Amino acid sequence: MTSPSALILTALIVWALLLLILMEILRTRLVVTGHIAANAFAPDNAGLSPFMRRLARAHANCLEGLPIFGGLLVVSLLTGRADLTDPLTPWLLAARIVQSLIHLASTSVMAVNLRFAAFAVQLGIAAYWSYLLLMR
């Protein structure tokens, strides 16, 4: 891939995929060891460990953000204006991964505040890209 925007868009998708794979490995282990029936999982992992619930939310956060962040990257690529999004793409990916990792680690007040800060970085980048793509 020649464009950082295309590379980071792919990385955002891969990150969501990795969280999903982790969740399914852990769910499979629960089924194989007899801790839960294969048809007993709730989408949000309700009734499972706090980590499994946080993992479901971290994955859902990735999916919820993808239409916005990924959509802006697709627009920049399709319109030949990836030069507008390329410079901040590593920061977007880093903020997304940091947000997910903090979500997996803890729900303490400090962790939630740090997680929100990582999300705010993503929102700021998306707002800036929106401005650039609409106004230039």
C-alpha cells in the first residue's frame, strides 16, 4: 500500500478483527471446558468475567467508530485527497489502540478518563479531516 491512509484504514480493520479473534478464542475455551453452553453467549458477554465484558465493549467501540473514521479515510482515498488525511493517520490508529487497551485493562476512574482522552483525540482528528475534506 502506498498511502498511509489506506494502510491505517486496513490496520483499523485488523485491530477490530484481532479483538474479535481474541474474544472468540476465549469463548471457545469456555465452551470446550464446559463453563458455558455454546448458545448461551450474550452479544455483550453479560454474565461472563469483567474482562470479557470489557473485551466485547472494546470490540464494539472499534466497530462503532469505523464508519466515521474509516469513512473519512475512504472518502480521502476515493477523491485522491489522501494527502489531507495521511499525516494524522498514525495518531488515529495509536489513539484507537490505546483506547482499546485501556478499556481491556481497567474501568477505574483514571482509566475511564484516559480512555476518553484517547477517544477525544480520534474525534478531534475526524473533525479536522471533515473540515479539510469539505472545505478544500
